[in-house]
Amino acid sequence: MKIALIQSSLFWENPKANRNHFEEKINAITETIDLIVLPEMFTTGFTMNPKDSAETMEGESIQWLKLLAKTNNSAITGSLVIKENENFYNRLVFIFPSGEIQFYDKRHLFTLAQEDKVYTSGKEKLIVEYLGWKICPLVCYDLRFPVFARNTEDYDLLIYVANWPKTRVNAWDILLKARAVENMCYTVGVNRIGFDNNNFEHVGHSQAVDFLGNYILEPQEIDGVFILELNKEKLLESRDKLGFLNDRDSFDLKSN
């Protein structure tokens, strides 16, 4: 599977400007790509003021993603602010080239920024089946909670989209490697760069790690589109040889 990770600064609470910005980057890709990964809240930045920029599942950004996925014959994923039934969600969407949509609402809301006071937590883990791959997409703060991410579904690829600040980027690097190793899966993290309107700096460190903890793409700090290819056969060979997932603990996950 060939994946494009798009690391960029974001226009604060301006979905139209962000759509135009990312569309330009995507249209500039000359290679055939299977999956495009955008950051967390890619239409707004990590805003705690969703009333002014939230959209619906029938809104402009979703329609734009559908058209972009179809035009490029590539799936696209990232999270954005969605309003549904009078609640706001930090919702990751996975758009198939066909226009089909699957979504995951961020479970672990970032209490330090009072995200839990503004947004509604998701409860269900999403496993996407795409091109023969099983993909588990999660959002930012979810990275700190390994139990929810535990690979009980034999997924092949774990994705984190984020607005993870520079002050804690060392944890981002460590935890992405840990998730890859403990779950014996490819792990991809896509973060933003630049300052947000709260003056928090982001240095990206978008990256990809294989199932043994080796970098496929080392942490990046510049604006760019980073393309990499993942090999499922190598993943399955390593799992079969080492058998670590066969010894994983069984458990029941309870909602908070």
C-alpha cells in the first residue's frame, strides 16, 4: 500500500482556506497513492470553539473529501469538527474512492485543554478494511492509551492523526514506536506544524514505523507530502515467525 502523509500548518478556524490549501498539495502529487492522511482537525486547527466552524456529515468539507477521493482514486482520512444531534465531535473520517464513509469519534478527549467540556467522546473502535488491509485509525491523545489501541482484531496498520505540540513531541516519538512494537503492526503518525491561535508551537514529527520498531519514515519537521510504501507480506511473515500476538492478554474494555 502506498500512503501519502501530509504535514502542514493550518489556517485557524477557516475550513475553506484549509480545503484549498490541502487540495493544492494533493493535486500536486504525481504518484499513484492508495491512502492520503491529513492531520487532526485539518479544517480548523485544534479549536475549543466549534460553534463557529463545525460542519455536518453533509457539509462542504465532507462533499469536498468525497470528490477529492474519487478524482484521485485514493482513500483520504483525517479528523474534523462535526456537529450531530446538538453534540460536537472530533470525528475522524475515512473516505473511500467510491464515496463510502466510515468514521471514528475520538474516544480520549484532551482534558488538559478541556476538550471533554466541549466535545462528546466516541465509544466504538473502528477497523477499516481497505485493499486487503485492516486499518485502525485513532486521534492524537488516544496515543497515550494502549489498552484501547490493543491489536485484538489483527489489524495491519495503526494511524494517528494529531495536533501534538512541540513541548511534548518526545512522548509522541516514543509512543508511536511503542504502539508499533506491542501491536506488531505498521504505525503512522501525522501531525501539524506551525503555531496555532493559542500560541502553541507544533513541529510535526510525522513518521512511519514498522512492526519491529524501525523507521520507514523518520520524524519530519518541514511542510511537505511524504510518500511511503508498506509491505503486508513482510508484516505477516514476521508475525508468523515471532508469534508475539499469539501470547497477548485477553480483556474486556469498559466505557468511562
